[in-house]
Amino acid sequence: MKTSTQVNDILQAISDLDLEEQSYIAEILTKRTIELRRNQIASRAKEAEENYRLGNVRAVTVEDLMMDSSND
């Protein structure tokens, strides 16, 4: 519950700011979220490239994928 209280405290503090400051905070949070997501995607891409380099993946056709999934 401590985290929930902290979030509520932060939101209350933001509510006490004027609209321009609230908008600025919203813009910063949006940009940070985008950057975090971008970093997650880059990390997954690196992992996929490493798996490909190590031979842990193989190239297949869409038909092969469809046949494999129908066996589940």
C-alpha cells in the first residue's frame, strides 16, 4: 500500500500546480514513457539478433508457421 500512497501524494501535489506546470509534467512523462518503450523494443531486438546469430531460430514460411500452430 505504500506505493499507492506515494502515487496519490504525487498526484495530489501535481493537482496543486497550475495548468501550465501540469501540462509540462504530462509532456515529460509521455516522453519518458516513449523512451522507456523504445529501449525495451531495442533490447528485444538485440536479444532476437543474438538468438538468430546463435542459431536458436530458423527461417520458415507463413505456411510452416500455420501448420505448426494447427498442431497445438
